[in-house]
Amino acid sequence: MDIKRITSGLLGFPLVLIIILLGNKIVVDVALTIIALLSMNEYFNAVKKVANPVMWVGYASCFSIALIHVVPQEYLNMIVTLSVPTILIILFAQVIATDMKTTFKDISYTFLGIFYVVFFIMFVAFINGMPNGNILIWYALFAAWGTDIFAYFIGKYFGKHKFSKVSPKKTIEGCFGGIVGAIILMIAYTYVANTYWGVNYSYVFIAGIGIILSLVGQIGDFAASSIKRFVDIKDYSNLIPGHGGMLDRIDSLIFLSPFAYALFTLL
């Protein structure tokens, strides 16, 4: 059993609990901005092995998360929509300004990193800002953490059939265990929410959401692994003992967050 992995996980949970329960939307957005900056730095350090990303654009984009609940709501959708072509314009302007010393490959890796890190993390902030967002955000967290925890232990003790060369330690048994674990945590949480917090969420619908989010989160885990394999690194950093870097810890959560946001609008 990986003592460092368990210890750092147990220490990290109270911090997340305090930020979400005691912090308002702005505090959560600032915390997510810091997470985005750490993750973007890890991503750039990884891809610098194969390209020269335009780092200042990536870092600057992270600060947009802190402004999500500062910008008036009526302008937010337009700004988020326009941010995509604006970032592309800035990146291609960099190519022109440097007489192509910054290459198409460089800006491609940069643009992917901004989407992968900033836009995905942004949806965590969007979830937190929804009606009952302080309740809904825990579904996303339990879907990611439940999948990770159950997949790890089921795969470790019962896994026999390897899933993919992208991540050789993962097993089919672990995959199904992760789905079941996510559903169990989300159903238990639904009972608490329905009983004590005045909501009335369908257990069947929540179970369906759990299956979708768990599967998407596991694809996110494989996506992070595929990048690491491509640049030949084990972890994005050693920031969190037993877990690797910030991006190693949140790879499932950020991948499932856009889908969680869409599904939560149906509740």
C-alpha cells in the first residue's frame, strides 16, 4: 500500500473542503486560478521536450478563471466564446512577430495546453457558480476521486486483465471498480443532499451521471498518461507525494467537468 499516496490524499481533502465550504465564489475562482497556473507550468515543462510553447500566453490565460464571477453574467458567454479566436490570433501574431522562430508546432502545443488546462478547469468554476453549485461541485469531485480510489484498490488487488499500453498498470477490473465506486459515493452523497439540504435529486439519474462522468474521467486519466508517454516522463512533477504533480491529481476531474456542467443543467 502506498503510504505517501494515502497520506497526501488525506491531507489534501480538508484543504479542498475548507476552500469550497468557507470560500465564496471569488475565493474558489482564485484557488482554481492557482491550480491552473501550477498545472500549466507542469504541462509546459513536459512539452518543452518536443516544442517551444508560447508560455506567456498560457500563463496569462489562467488568470481568466479568477474573473469568471467578476465579469457581469450577460457578457460572460460572449467573452468565453470570443476568447478562443482571440487566443488563436495572439498565437499566430507571435509567429508573425518572430519571423516564424515561433513555429506552428509551438503554437499548436500552446493552444492544446490552454484548452486542456484553462478551459477544462474553468468548468469547475462554472459548476460552483450554478444554482446549488456548492452541492453540485461535490458530485464532480466524488466522480473523479471515487473512480481514482476504487480503480486503484480494485486494480491493485483484483486486476488481471490489462487495459491499454498507454497506462500499463491500469486494468479492466480497475475500470469497472472505479465506475462502481463513483456511483456508490454519488448515491450516498445524494441521500445526504436530499435528506438535509432541501434538494430532490433522482437516484437513478445520479447513477447515470456517475457512469458517464467516471468513464470520461478515466479517459482523462489516459489522456494525461498519453502525453507523459509521448514526452517520456513518469509524473508531471513531484509536487504531491505519491500522486506526482497537480496535473496528475486533477486529470480526471478537469476532463469530466464540462460534461458534469452540461448534465447538472438537467437536474
